[in-house]
Amino acid sequence: AAQTTATTMSRLLRHTRTTEALAAQVRLLRVRRTSRRPLHGMAALPLLCGRNTALSVPRILTPAVVPSYLSRFGRASSTSTHCHEASPQKDSLASSHQCEEVSSSSSSSSSRDMSQYLVRDAVQRESEHGFKSVFEENGRRVSLREAAARRWDVVVVGGGHAGAEAAAASARMGAKTLLVTHTLQSVGVMSCNPSIGGVGKGHLVREIDALGGIMGKVADRAGIQFRLLNRTKGPAVWGPRAQSDRNIYRRCLQEELASLPGLSIVEASVDDLLVDERQASKEERVIGAVRGVCVSTGGDGYKWDPNELSESSTVETAELKAARVIVATGTFLGGMILLGREKIPAGRFGDPAAHALSRRLRGYGFPLARVKTGTPPRLHGPSIDFSAFEVQPGDVKPLPFSFLNDTVPHADCQLPCYAFWSNAVANDIVRKNVHQSPEFSVPGKDGLGVGPRYCPSFEAKVVRFAERERHLGWLEPEGLDTDVIYPAGLSMSLPPDVQLQMMQAIPGLEQVKMLRPGYSVEYDYVDPRILHPTMETSLVRGLYFAGQLNGTTGYEEAASQGLLAGINAALSLGSPGEEFLVDRTQAYLGVLVDDLTTLGTKEPYRMFTSRAEYRLSLRADNADQRLTRLGHEVGAVSSERLSALDHKERQLAAGKDVLENRLRFSVKHLESMGIPGRKMLSGLDLLSGAVLSLDQLVERVLLHGTADMKAALRIVQDLPWQTRLTLESESRYSNYLYHQEKDIHLLRKDQNLTLPVSLNYSVLPGLSSEEREKLTEYRPATLASASRIPGVTPSTLVLLLKYVRRKQRFPRERPPAVE
């Protein structure tokens, strides 16, 4: 027993991380070890546990002692009950926790409750409803020794949505890519809401797909409900969204990664970067160039049963050499789960945080700050009275995310979601207990991270909008074969008993059982202004950051950054200096990157259509037309996608020709169709003037058109329905798009236009207060200089351009002088 004490402790601490002091000592041991010989016996305990820790360690840590030792981290609540027997095929959450109900009358602390959930989740991670990673089945997994023996083109740190897209993009472009993750099973996990897309976010997913990414294809395969949001508004702001099956999504994403021949994966924890300081440049403020990462892992894998721990088990460390490194750590960098008054070091429910890497990045000079996000509790579906809520079914004809798909697998078996409202009683419960929320009460640095403005916690809604008696939420299924329900809109970090009490105050949830409490997770992020538009850092050459590490929130924002980082990392290997850039006139991805790298963010950044000045041309339906050809030029997009785009564009051209040249209506013909007119109009004119929709035009022509018109119309009728949507959108916006393209062309052409020194921005019409203040302060000499001022939008640049051009044409109309 004494021989295996050190390795047993190492295993336990690597998984739980529930005591930060112990975890820090383990990481210190990993970094400082120079010998691969395992440490045995009581001599290793001071290194593992620290001499000043308040937690006493048993003299001999035998298998019999381990359970009582773990109980010090969290005991099973005496009020927990089994609400039903979970089958092996049920969702991992339900199976691992036996659907434990947190009693509203429980007097146990949130500390004990949450620690119990974390330990149980970690212990049973390998046996989650029999889930076996795809990487183990097809040989993509490599051992740490194999990974250290090879030299990699690109190493990607993190297996979340950003890391997955980065690794996939790099491998597709021919780079030898290694993905480093804590566990194979966690690659592609949907940590929070089991949904993809939405307003603004859906645009990003379609752009990811247009550039050859995998998120759109995976979302189509895993989707269990599809809805096109904002349908009552114009096509420019339509938001594709899909509710996903968690387990199908994870499995499909892993299958997509495993199908890439240039990609390998290793289980390890990244503790440090390898930086060649000989390539430092004081003039460019560069401290060196990345050469790989330092990692650590366990010799026998992740085994929780002490009986399975062998005497030869040890902590392994290694250096993974690589020309490029992409860091996509998500919420794991310095992660801390907050639940009530309790703080638990973790990056996600049941997974350890990356504290060592956080300290190293800060040591290299990267500007780090804290933000937080949250997740709602998980509910037991059979305990909910769904008849009390408004049913929200999926679309009869789902719109796929991928441009390669015409339909989705679960189109005929979509599950409904349900809309609900909180009430005054629930709000009062939150107000009375808001002092127990870490968002308002936790002292020190933890709990002070800024939360998302546009997706606040429920307690933040109640406090911020005190005049409102109710708040909207949705009950969303987490899969086809699970009873777990995700209550969107109820993100909170109050103590578990308060969470349950609040939910049971809502009609329809009176008997609800809570499978897991909601919580907040606070983590470190890097000021994204330290990045180039390629996602490469300005401090270390060859080092790229992507995802929530850059201050964003959401799967879609993270995945799009990972895609861009992966493309540029691979592209720079064969063509140093070559970059793949997307500006804000081309894509929402460009808007995202431009906002982050020029403005930065002090709160989790979320994409909305309102952030794009040229959203009429940046629609979800034309993402392939905007980006696929650009991606193919750098090798990121397959020939299959390019062929599909060419075919679509030929169909659109044929449809436009019919509308503009073959469907022409005289005044008399228009009157017979019930449309007043003074001159001959084409089908395109009727659509662009919003006189008719495309379906209405087809109907009128079939009733009142000539034989030639009906024959020409057959071309439009035979178009695929997604192509018809694009044709109608482009026709409707044709006049606006013409003027918008002119504005974009003028802006690019006149970047060096000189701005008068005497220009009085305070009286210039059309500027926001922030823009007036900053333009007056900086006094940019040229339009290009003005474009680099944080807060000055492209629409303002167009306004300045037109204003100055007008004054050049009419010099007597001098601009107001500065007083």
C-alpha cells in the first residue's frame, strides 16, 4: 500500500481537482520531474500534498481508505431519492447520477451537494452508457510516447468546438495535426445548451460549412428539431437553429474527425508552451516563436478503481514538438465552478481546470482577465406537466445547415420544445436568496468575472429587470432516448435547494425533479486585441488562440474562430507570410474577428445580426457564394463543395434570367393579375418592389400568364427549394444590394483619403456619441486611420467618405470648423 500511495493520490487529484492546493502540488510535481522513474512510498507524499495543506492525508492510502477519503470532498445527501431506474441506453447524465433528486427541504450545503455530483460524474466517466470513443475504434489515438517521438506541423490544445474545427481544418489542408485533450470521450461534448445556431449564430454555422467546416454537417445529423427563427422578418435576419441530441452530436463529430487521415489524438494535459526566445524581436514586441507544448498524463490511463492501479503507474511528462500551436481551452483556463457560496476548481461539470497553463500565459505577458458563463439545472422529463406550456414544434420542412444536404435524418421524428414563463412567486424566491448567488456575494477574484450581457443568469434578470413579473424560458429535450430536459433561460448558480424551490413555483413544474443543479463557471480569457486577424498572437509567432479563450461565448463563435485559426496555421507552413483573411464586408466571421481584434471585449461576446453593417448581403442562404471559392483557393474547401457551388450559381443565373428577361408584364397584363402599374415590369421588378413573393408570382403566372411565360416559369419551379429561397432573397434585396456594393467598393478604394484637420465631428450628422468622442480625440489623418479606431464602424467610414467627397466637389460648403 505504501508503494502505491503516490500514484494513487496522483490519480485521484488529477480527476477531482476539488482541492486547489493539492492540485497545484500535483502540477508542480509533473513540471519539475526530470526522471521517468515512478515515485513510490511515503517520501512522495510531501510533494503531492504539501506540508501546509489543511487536509490531512491518511498515513497509508489503501483501497479501503479511499472511499472515506473521497467522502471528505462530498458526502451523499441523506435526502436524495431515486426517481426512476435509468436504462443503459439512457442519457449519460441520467445513467451516471441515477436521476438523483435534490430535495427542496435539504439542509445540506451547496458545497457538499455539488462536490458529490462532481465526484460521481468523474468516477463513472468511462462507463457513460457504454460510450466508447471513435478514436479508440479506428486507431487515431496515439500514446504519449508516440506523440513525443514525432514532430507535428500543428498541435491543437482542447477538444471542444473551437479545437475540433481547428484540428479538422489543419488536417484537411494536409498538415500533420495532433489534437491534445483530457479525455477522448469529451471531444465534441455540448457542455451547455444542446442546440446549434440561432439569430446571428446560424449565419456563422453556415459560413463554417461554406469554408469546409464540420459543425453544419454534424448539426444536421444530430438535429432533433429544426426551426428557422425570425421568419416573420426579412431573409437577411433569418436564423437557422437546431435542437440536438447530445450523444449523437458527440459521436458524429468524433466520426468526422476520425475520418481525416492527417489527424491524430492524444490524452494529456498541457501545462506549458515551448517558446524559442532566440527569435524574439523588441521592435515588433515579439518574445519568441512557439516550438510545441509541455504535457503530462497518467501511465495507465484514467482508472478510478484503486484495485486497477498498478505499481508501475506514474505521472508521465513529455514535450510535443510542433511548428504551430493552436490553444482552444474554452472555459478550462483557470476555471472555477461557482454554486451558491461554494467554489470548485473545474472547467466544466466533472472535468479539471487548466491552472498551470493559465499561469504560464500570464508569465509570458498575455493580458488575462476573468469572465463567466452559466448553465441551467437539468430536469427529469416525466416529472413535468407539459400540458401547462405552449408547444413549439419544429418546421415541417427543416432547413439543413450544410449546403451539401437537402434534408436531415430526423426530419420526420422531430421533438417539440415548450415555452414557459416564470412568475412573481418564483422571482420573489430569487430576490430573497440573491445574497447566496456568487454573482452578487462571493468575495475575492472568483465571482467577479463579468457575465454575458445578452444571456444573463436568471437571478441577474430578476435583479436587473425588477419591474418585470415574469421571464420567458424554454423546455428543450436533450435527446431522442433520454428523459433529461434542458430549461433554457434558467441559467443560475443559487444553492441547489433554492433552485428547486424556485422552479417548483412555476405552474407545470410543481413536481419537477432536478437531476443536476445549475452553476456558473468563471475562467480566464485573453484580451483578443493581442491577436492578428489570422488569430495568431502578436507576442509569440506561430501561436494561435481560438474560442472562449478570446472572450466569446457560444459553440458557433468558438467553432468559427477555430476554423480560421486552423486554416491560417496550416497555410503558414507551406507559404510563410500568406494569410487567409475575411473582412466584415464578406462574412459574419469577419465581423466577429474585426470586433475582437480591434475593439476587444470586457464581457462574453455573442454574435447578433445587428453587429453587421452589411447584413443584407451577409445572409445565411448565400454563405457558400461568399466564402466557398475563397476557401478553395487556399486548399480549405474540397472540389466537391466547389462543384456544388458552381451548380447552384448556374441555377441562380438561369432563374434570374427568367425573372428579368422572360417574365415581362405589360400594364394591361398587370391589371389582369390584380396589380396596378404604369409601365411594363419584369418578374424581378415585382419581387424587388415587394409587390409579390416568389410563390405568389408563380401562382399569378400560372393563372394569367401566356404559354411562353408558363414554359419559362418551369425553370424556376424546378429549382431546389433552397436555391429558390436564395433567388427570392437576392431579387427582393436587389436594389439595396446594388447601393451597398457601391458603398463597399468606395470604402476599399479610398482608404487613403485625407480627412480635413478642421473637421468638426461633434456636429457631423449620423455619428454615435462614442464615435464623435473618439474621432475628436484621435483626429485621424486618413480614412484608413479612422478605420483602426475602436468603436468606429464601416457605416461611419462610408459616411465620412461621402461627406469629404461632397466637400471636395463643393468647396464653398465648408465643413464646420473646430471652435
